[in-house]
Amino acid sequence: MDFASMLSSYDGAAAAPAPAPARIPKKSKESRLSRDERRLRDALEQGAQQALSDARRAVADRPPKKRIAVCFTIVDGLPHERCWRRWAAELEKRGVDVRFYAHAHRREKAQRSSAWLAERMIRDHYETRWGSIELVRATLALLDDALRDDPALVAFASETCVPIDVDAAAALVSKPTTFLQCTCRPDNGYARERQWEKVDRVIEAAKICKADQWVALSATHARACAALDACVRREARSQGARDAPSLWRLLRRCTAADELLFPVSLALMGELRKPDGASVPGTARLAPERSADIEDKRLTYCDWSRGGTSPKTFDALTADVVRAARGAGCLFARKVAAAVDEATWAALVLPAKRGRDDADGGDSSPKRARGDGAPAAE
């Protein structure tokens, strides 16, 4: 062999490039679960289903009262307080009891704003900020307090909500229905990156759903959601798994986890299910399959026609807003910025014969510390 041939066969001289190493596929979240995490996932789902079973049995044994619980998550006051009190008084005339519960970010300021509101402030307090996990904890604390009074329906509201229907509210207490409109896939990049991808991997991806936080829960679903953590911990211990964290801890890395809390809880119970074909890409809302006890609708009207991250703010409550909200089958309207006086509210919301009554907006006779009738100390 001559020198040129020897050189051409020498490594690195004219040799063909080495083949690229085979690409190792990235492991999915599912395949990376440890044994403890798999046990915890099983405990989470089985415990949630046990919570639902227990709640159904409890409600069957002791039917809830003809009562609506309204749970407010507010900043430092309730500007439409008089409207809410009048709404409750009108419902009492129809045989429906209404009780209010409130958690305020600025607790002391809210208490100073109204003695009526101060009496309905729950004991637990969290430093709630928009998007924070403390909103989830405040929501669960409100739910716990409300359930002590055996309501048929638990509705969540903010300080910008105004009630806009009395008769429809009275009709709902006899329906064991939960109202929420949710999606089981991210509808934008924010939801994908800041919510879906931040959920602890112990929660199966198919169980992740999102709704706005202003939902209304039936007595059964309210009790099941409140008892979920205790049932999961009990199930985890029975399986020999490590102590199960509360659901809010599994959502703590998410922004606005309060939008996930109840939909994820209901999905873990099997009440919401991701439909077949849900893996098809897209950003349009993908409604989950749901049990007969869940209605795919909101009870709180919002105007999202302008797009963006927040609904339209209404400068005032008008006939057009009331008409649009009722047309959507809603009980409340949001977001109404300026305080609505009771006379204006009654003229817009109540039948004419009732709108002329009690123009000064009194409440019904005081009967309950948490109800509508406790007199205000203005």
C-alpha cells in the first residue's frame, strides 16, 4: 500500500463522518412517576370518589334546607350590599332562606365598612392576591363555613357581582344541580404554560379542567369538595402511601388555581370526563363530558365580547345588562363598578308591584346572625 492509500485510510483524514447518536425520547410525566407518586395518584382518585359517595349518602339521609349560601371573596367591602340584602328579603317571601359569608383581603377595612358585612366575615383569613393560592384556601374556608348551615346551593361571588333575578334563584333550590362552564384543554398560551403545565404531575392530565371561580355547587358536590382532602388522606394511609397533601398544594404552582379547584375536584370524582378525541390540537373551549348533576352554564353573567384577560366592566347596572344576564339564564351580573342603590336595583330587577314596595330597602325581620335579616349598624 502506498503512502497516499495509507493516509486516506487513517482515522480522521478522509473517513466518513460518524453517524449521529440515536435521539433518546424524552420521558413523559406519566413515565417519570415514582412508586409513591403512583400510589398517591390512586389514593387521590379513589378518595375523591369516596368523598362523592359519602356526600350522596349524607344528602339522601338529611336533605338540605331550602337555602342558598352566597360566598363572597372580596377586597375591602361590598358596594352592592343593599341590593344583596333586598334580594335575600325577596327570596324569603318565596320561602327561600339566603345566608351570606365573606372573606376580605383587607379584613379590617371591610369590617369597618359595614357592621352587617362584619357579622358575616368568616374566621379564617388569608392574604389573597389575584392569582395566588391563598384564594383557593379562602374559597375552601368559605365552603366549610357555608356547609354548617345545610344549604341546597352554594354560590361564589365577588364584590362586583349584583343579583339580577329572584324567581329563577327560588326555583334552583329544589334542583340538585351544579352550575359551571369549563374546558378540559388550555384555551390559550397562558392557560397552558401557567396552569396546565404547573399542576403537580400526581394529578393525571386528563383530570385537569378549568372554569371561572364564580361557580355554584349543589349540596352534594359542595360536601364532596369540602371532604375531598380528608378522604384522600384516609385512602392514602390504607394503601401504605406517604401522607397525601391537600389538593391546594398540588395546585400551588399554578396561577389562578381558584379556576381549577372545583373542576379538578369534580373530574377526580368522575363527574367530569375528558371526551374522546380531546387530543386534537386547538384552543377553542373543549367542554368535558359531565354527569347529569352538572349543568354546563354559568350563573354569573360576564361580557367577554372584547376579549382579553378580564370581562368588560359596567359603569352601572342598566336594563340592557339585566336583560342580557337573564337571557343567558344567570342569577348575577359581573363586573358592575359603581355602587347600585336599592331603588334603582328594585326598579330594574323586581316586578313593578314589588318595585314600588319598601322603597327605602328594608330587610325582613332579623332572625339569623348569618342571614339576610340582621339589621345593619350603619
